[in-house]
Amino acid sequence: MSTVRVLTGIKPSGTPHLGNYVGAIRPTVRASREPGIDSFLFLADYHALISTHDPARVQRSTLEIAATWIACGLDPDRVTFYRQSDIPEIPELTWLLACVCGKGLLNRAHAYKAAVDKNTAEGRDADDGVTMGLFMYPVLMAADILMFNAHRVPVGRDQIQHVEMARDLASSFNHRYGEHFTLPEAVIDEQVATLPGLDGRKMSKSYDNVIPLFAPREQLRRLIMGIVTDAKAPGEPKDTEGSAVFQLYQAFATPQESAELARDFAAGIAWSDAKQRLFERIDREIAPMRATYDALMAAPERVEAILRAGAAKARAVATPLTARLRHAVGLRPLDDLAASAQPAPAAERTAPPLLKQYRESDGRFYFKLTDAKGHVLLQSRGFDAPKAAGQAVARLKAEGWAACADLHPLLQAQATPEQIEAALATLREA
């Protein structure tokens, strides 16, 4: 079975509510457990800076969102879960893409056009209050997607245009510099659940009708008891259609449980009893996750460690790709200039780099990476056992220069990262 890479970004803004959980968090966590899916999920904190200028809020929200996803069952060992700002290759790729992006493409972005239209309607300068962050948002999103060559990007309908722009930028870059990027596809879930809020309208922070996902138990009960209902008395049949209480219950209950409550609605259940049953059903699912969430919020260093480990996994992909992209666009070491300007003799062109393992007179085991001319690019320190040296060599062959981040104390680089990665890439291809 071929692996499909799926990438999802979560902007750390505000506290998650039950609607976020049912509509996005729960289905995404479940999908990440499916065989053949390679999930990349990240906290889009660079994106948050476009609209949030309170540093403490950005930091707090990042913790809340990360703790929420982990508490809801996201397995950091199974997926790649990272913070966007921990991947320095992403802003670098943003610039590379910006250099092949026509301004006209960004002029057509929905968010920018909406800001311009609003300013024009109110008699202000068209770009009043428009930051370059807002204008460049689609390029940064494209970098998020293309850095990891995602095949699928689940998005809402308002984000489809951004995925299409990522495809446009990938095509432009590939046309100019060679095939480096996969063209991503937007995935729209037509069945995504939307929950009613306390007043019956769609649960949304803009309506101030939300039920926080991890509200304390008694607060959760008070909020549910305050859901707006009709005035039908106990004993009067009640409609499930259009009932916020029933729709919320259905989002958490099994089909059998929902059918039982529907029968009780028809039999005239009291609203207080229906709400109590709703509270108990939601709390049954949320309570274990709430305990994990509270523990994570009390120990932010645990969340930080998880995100840093996720960043290391993400950079194992991002660093070698960035090295190849830098070489592709001409950001190369100057000592390579003569070699790249003139074709090398046939014997030199065919001689591959060499990753050689050997034992020295001190009884320890070493390895070194040399280029086609025999120049040493990377030299290891001594290993006590050949197995340890062999494992390090295997990592270098499989992961490239990214492995050097962990192996750094055991290695002595005698060339640039780009030269080392290029040699390792040649070995992998061979």
C-alpha cells in the first residue's frame, strides 16, 4: 500500500469548543490512525501573528491548542506534530516561492480582496490596515504544504483557493528549477459536523454561544442547562428536528442511544431531563480527556518537549529538501563555481561519493564521507563497537544531513551542509 501524506494546520487562536472537537479534532485524530496515512499536523503560530498582536495570547493559545490535540488522542509517535515557527526552512521556502509568485495572483486572494473591498466601501485607501503578512498569507501557506510535499490538505471551502495557489506556485517553481514539489490536492469533507450553540445557531466564538471543550464539569453542566429550548412542558411530545439538545446529543451518542432519546422526545421527556442526559453523555467522553488536558496545562514543559521532538522529525524532511532547493536556485558555495561552470572529465562525473567504515590502530571504529575526488567531507569520531558505527552510517544514508543534528557530537564536518547533503543524496540515488 502506498503512503499518502496528509497535512493539517491549526492556528492557535482562542480556546477550542465542542464544535471544534466534533467538526475537526475528533475526525482528524481518527484519520491519523488509518493505515497508509502519514499525518503532518502543525500549530500555525506564524499565521496567528497576522491577526493577533498580543504575545502572551499567542503563547497561551499555542499551549492550549497543543494540549487539546494531545489530550484528544493525537499520538505524537505516530504522526509528525510540530510548531510552525520551529521549522526555519519554512520562512526560507516562503521567500523562494515569493520569487516565482506574481503579484497578480496574490491580488486575487479572498482575504486581501475582502479587506480592499471593505476599505473602498468605507471610503478609505484600498490598502489601509493591510499588512504584508495578510497579503503574503497564501505564500506562507504554500510553503507549509510544499515543504513536506503533502498529497492531501483537508480544508474548509474558504481555504480551497489557498491550496490551488500552492499548486500554482509548485508548478511555477518546478517549471523553472526542475521537479521538486508534489502538487497537493484540497480535500473537502462534505459530511463534516457543525454543532448548534447555546442559542441554537451554529456554535461559534463570533456568536458567543460556545461550550468550551474542556470546561470544568460543573461549568459544562450549567452551560448545557442554559441551552435555549421551546416552552413545551413535561409530557408534551417534542421535536428532534431543529432541537439543539438532540443535535448535540447525536454528535456524541451511538445510533442506539440517539434512537432511544428520540423515542423519549416523542414521549414528552422534560427538557431538564433531556439536558441532564446530554450533559452525562458529553461528560462521559470528555472527562478522561479533560484530566489529560489539565495535566498538560499544568506542565507546559511536557508539551514543549513533544513539540520539539515533532520539530526534529519534521526537519528530517525539511532540511535535505531545502538543501536541494538552495542548490537548484543557485545558492551554492562559491568553491563549487569552477566545477559547475565546466563539465568534469568523464571519469570524475561517474565516480560516486564514498561512505567508508574502517578501524584504526586505537581499536575504535570510524567512518568518513568523501567526494568523487577523495576529499573528506565528513569525518566521524571513534565508536567503541562496529554496530554503533554501522547504525550511524545507516542513518546518514537514509536521512541525509538531517541525521547530523542528533549525531553532531560524533561528527566533524569538513564541508558545507549543502555539499554533504548533495553527496549523501547521490549515494541514496545510487
